[in-house]
Amino acid sequence: MNSFFVILVVLVQSAAHGFSQMEFTIGLFDGGRNRVVPVTVYQPEKESSETKVIIFNHGYDGNRNVKSSQAYSYLNRFLAGKGYYVISIQHELPQDPLLAMEGNLMEARMPNWERGVENILFAIQEFRKLKPGLDWGKLILIGHSNGGDMVMLFAARHPLLVDKAISLDHRRMKMPRIRKPRLYTLRGCDYEADEGVLPGITEQEEFHMRVVKLEGVTHSGMGGGGTEKQHELVNRFVLEFIK
């Protein structure tokens, strides 16, 4: 058997906390890579054939946080509350190589991004079997920082699998100049992306891409440690694009 569920933790959140949908964390075992892929699922209150799926990808944290898949709960709970089935992947495990911090980062970080692409593909494969009744034809990818780099690489290599791909302030992986999937990026106010990563105005028009700078929202503010106001802006703009 190439894959199976190895962990199941169910968390039912009460309406007193502002949401009533269910969350659970599972570890999927990829036999082909001999790797556990933990994911946290934010499940909407109701599901149907029109329920769209979102794959969320966290930013890099030095392999220190084994619960990175839960670190963006402000956004993932919000999206589940709007009726989306959200699967948030834990990409780095404690034993993984650390992310390169010097040299040609486009090349040096590629193995990390490629592993992320494999994790995303595997999660899609497993959850399509687990939840075949959802709307897999309009799959949405979202990723922050290094997770956004993974999302853009996935969009470049598997464009027919994705309807929309959103990065939250990724900085290294060039956004593919393609019309399918639709690409969107929210930019923080404190860092610039590497040269050539973001499309210019003409390219945005040609490929129907959107680049939106959020004033007052920092790179780290898009993560779990951001302010309520910063999170509200991210939530609003993400929802606007995926709707």
C-alpha cells in the first residue's frame, strides 16, 4: 500500500469562537517517498458538489514549528466559514534540510519547492479519493512567502490542475506568464520581490494577472502574528479574488 492515514485528531470548534465548522489534523503517509505529509483540514459546515477546495501552503519557519499547517488559522477558518474546504499542508518536518539563505536562491531553494509541489500533488490525490463529491475542477492554491513560491512553481508545472493560484508576498519564484490558472499576488509593504518575479503592467493585462499591494500590511503581518486589521485586509482581498 502506497499511502494511508496515520494520525487523526478531531477538533470541533464552538460557535462561541466565531465559527462552527470542524477542523482536524491528519498525517498522510506517502509510500513512494517514505514520507509523512501532515495536513490540517478546515471543513465547512455544509458540503456539496459545488464546494470548492483550497490547498494552503505556509511560509518557512526554520523547520521548528511542527504545527505550521495551523499557523494561518485566521485565514483558513475565514475561508471555511465562507463554504470552502481548506487543506493546509505541513511542508517542512524537523529532519528536513534547512532552507538555503544565501547564493542563487532561485536555484538553491528549488529542491524545497519541488518537495512542496510533490506534497501538494499527493494531498490532491489522497483527498480526491476521500472527498470525491467536492468541486475538484476549480481547485485553488494559496501560499505565503516560501509557500507562495511553491504555489507559483506548481502553477507553472501543473497549470491544468488549478483554477486559481494566490501568493501572499512570495519573493523568489517567478510568476509564470500564463493565463491558466488565474494568478494573483498580495504584496506586503516592507519587502520587494526579486527582479523578474512579478509581472509588469503590460504582462498583467496580457495574462489577466493581478498584483495588489496592501498598505500597512507587512510580510510577517500576513502570518499568524499579524494584527486583526492586517488579517481583515488579507481575508477581504483573497475572498474577492476567489469569488
